[in-house]
Amino acid sequence: MRLLLCLLLLPGMAVAEIYRWTDANGQVHFDQRPTGQGATAVEVRPQVVERDQATRNSEQRAERFYDARRQEQAEAAAASVQRNSERDAQCQKLRSSLAQMPEGRRYYRVEANGERTYYSDEQLDTARAQLRERISSGCQ
């Protein structure tokens, strides 16, 4: 809606005229309406700013710097997402391991030769405590 309004007003602004007149005290005035005695239209041209080569080089260096900074920020954001994803997967694995150690049941690990080695009650309590500690310290 605003864009449409700006487009409708743009031609009127391009045709705007400026008038110049001098009052009885010799003071020069400028206005968009010819309000003073002897007001004359003044042609107003947009100012074209020419930049020298050093200025253009400086602008290009600044643009390269800002592009590099934006790239660094994008890479940092992607790395942060990756770290959060890895942390979430690790936390899920820890919670799953803790859930597989129910209270009152025997827990074992399978050795390389296929034999089962059962945990003692103390080892189970220690393992559960370690898992709970890792979950509480690293997982929110």
C-alpha cells in the first residue's frame, strides 16, 4: 500500500518548482509557491557526486570486509546449529543409557569374546550416578 502511494506521489514531486524572491528588507527567500513580489522560478538540478579512485577503492575494501564478516557470522551460526544438534543427540543417548539401567535389575556388558560380565550393585549405582551427572551438567 505504501509503495503504491509513493509511486502515485513520485511524478508530482519530480515536477516541483522552487521560487526565489527578495523582500523589502533585501532578504532572499525560497519557497515552493511564488508568494513574494517578483518571484522567479529557480531550476534545481540534483547534485551528482563524483568519487575519486581512492574513494571507490575504499568502498570496495569496506564491502569486501562486510561480506567476509557476514560469511563468518553465517558459518558461526551453522557451527552453532551443528554443535547443538550433536549435543542433543549425545543427551538423547545418555538418557537412553540411563533408561536401560532400571532399578532392581541386573545389568551386564558383552565382552569381545561374547561373554556377559554382570555389574555389581555398587558399579550400577556408580554408573547411574555418572549418567545422571553428565545429563544434568550437559543437557538442559
